[in-house]
Amino acid sequence: MYMFCCWDNERLIPLYIGRAKNMYAQIRVHLATTPLMKRIAHGAKGERVLILGEYRPKSGQSSATALAIVERVLMELAFAEGYALLNTTGTKTPTHAVRCSGVRRAKQVSGGTMYIKMSG
């Protein structure tokens, strides 16, 4: 697992979340992809950070399946927090904004706005 992020001294802002069997080779491809790198360079203000994660499967686990699940969960969490991730073509992922108004307790759970990835 890897994430291109931006650190703005208060929070880590995910810009791109990915997975690869050969992380070194995949990141080299990303660094050579001009449209994606331009979008990352012009993303949120702050220091650009690359976060690497290692998955260690337990006996009998499918690492490909587990990595796909972890990637999906991290992306859904980013969408729910309102972050627009960049896809492989360097464009923002389209999301729906769901706003919560009225009930104070509901806002405490969901915040004022939740973002959900559009199907398609």
C-alpha cells in the first residue's frame, strides 16, 4: 500500500491511494506520469509526502484480496472525510455531498457533510 499525501502542519491530506505487488516499480511509473504528478503538485498546499505500508499476510490469506480490501477501505474513509482523491488519469474522483442539518446528535456522528464516491 502507498499514499501520495500532503502535510499541512495540522493534518495529512490523502491525494492518491494505491496498491502494488512491486511497490518500487509502481511508484516509479507514477513519478514518470506527468498528468498525475502535476495534479499532486497543484493539490493541497503543504509538504508532499509518500507513505508506504507493508501487508504481511497470515498463513492461508490471499494478499491480493486483502490489499484490494484495504485499498477500498482507505479510499472510502478518505471520501467520507471529504477528500477528493486523484485516479490514475490524474482527475478528481467524483463524489456526492450529503449534508446533515437539524439534529445536533446526527451531526456529531457524521459531521456537517459526508462525501460518497459516485458509482460508475
